[in-house]
Amino acid sequence: MKIIRIAAAVSICMSSIFTLNKKVNGLTYCNQVEYILCGEKAVITGFSNNPKTLILPSEIDGKTVTEIRENAFFRCRSLERIEIPQSITQIGHHAFYCCDNLKTVTISAETAEIQEGTFYGCSSLDSVTLPNTVTRIGSWSFYGCENLNSITLPESINYLGEYSFYDCGFNQIYLPDNINFIGDFALGYNSDASLIEMGFSIDTTSFAGKEYAEKNNIEISNQNNSVPPNKKYIRYIRTVCSIICLLIILIMCVKPVKYIYKENFIRNHSKKDNDTKPNRSYYKIK
């Protein structure tokens, strides 16, 4: 029975490896990117001829490019730089798995999630730009990106999966207030499961961030050194703007009284004036 279980496990592993390396037969764009057409959409499925720099198109053959299929650039070791256009709304899991020479990634795509293992093992990666539409960073997404010395998480992020930034190069990170889940070993750990030397700190006010820091004996920084410049004082600016708006509303609503209308006020009390009609006078307040 034990032998049967071992054989079954080996069979499943071999099947997984075959699936990861399997390519979808389709068309080729600029002799570098493989794709298929699905109705009115184009889907990137793979690569050819060892591309070094890729600026993915937003349209191919008149069809909008909306997706990068899972494992599309699996172990594309020639790739060093890639730009992903706004039209793409989905990036499949392990799409750039072990692209160990990939250094720069710019994602303009309106995708909501960086899926599991998307940049797993991209050991040369040192620059990543994430869009404000991303809300989730899946498990193992940036696992082993040891040259990633800094990353700016957009305010939209609310979920960090387990091992999402395991064995990365940075020793400080700013977590947005929207964060409500952080998986095990997501931040602050080396490849041997030890905490990063030289100290690791988290800059956050979120409950999930503080809970993760306390659970893993990680320092909580209040210096906001890693907060993006345009968001560093966002709360302060909002408060000041609110006060200014309130003052403007009060000034516009409360009209200053400039004149007092007086009726039946007789300035000269002569008998002659007593026969006249009541005077109406305006007195300006100085």
C-alpha cells in the first residue's frame, strides 16, 4: 500500500512538471510572444526566440490583449525587462516563474491580483511598479526575489498571502491601512526561515500589520521612511483641507450685518416734526 502511495505521488509530481512546461500552440507576435485569439480577445500564452526586453502590446490583430496565461514566461531566462499594458486584466499564476535575469517589471495593467508564484524565483528583480487596482498579492508571489531592495505597495492592497515576500532584499516596508490579512512568513524572512539580519521593520497603523509584527517579533516603525512621498502626509492634508472647507462654509453662510433699518425714529423732536409721517432712517454700523 505504501509503495502504491509513493508511486501515485511521483506520478502527480511528474504530471505537474509536464503541465508547467507545456506550451499552447498558437500564433506569434513580433517573433517573440506567442498568443491565441479567444473571440474578441487576445491571450498571451508564451514566448519564443529568447526575448530580452518586452513591451507587451495592448492590441493584436485588432483584438484587445486582456490576459497573460499561467506559466506564459516560465523560466524565460533571457528576459530582463517587461512592461505590461493597461488593457491586461489578468496575469496567471507562475507567469514569470524563475525568470532569474528579469530586473525591471512595470505593470500598468488594471489587474486586481498578483497571483500565486507570479514572480517566484526572479532573483535579479530589483524594480517593480504595481498599479493602484491591485488588492491582493497571492502566496509565493515574490518568493526569492533577493535583489528586490524596496517596493511600494499601493493603498488598494488589503491581502498578502503566505510567503509572498519571503527571502526578499528589503528590510523595511510600508503597509497601507487597508491591509486586513497577512499570511505566515509573508515578510521579514530569509531563505532559511530566519528573520532578516540588520533588523526588519514594518511601517503601519493597520491592525493586521501590527498583529503580524508582534507575532513575529518585528519592529514597528513610526518614522514613515518608506511611505511614498505623495502619501506620506495624506492624513494631515485631509484634516487641513476639511478645516479650510468648514471655515469657507461658515463665512459664506453667516452674512455680516451692515445696516440697521429704523422705523418711526424721529431725530428732531420739534413740534413741527410731530405732524409729519414717521421717518425711516438707515444707520451704518461702523
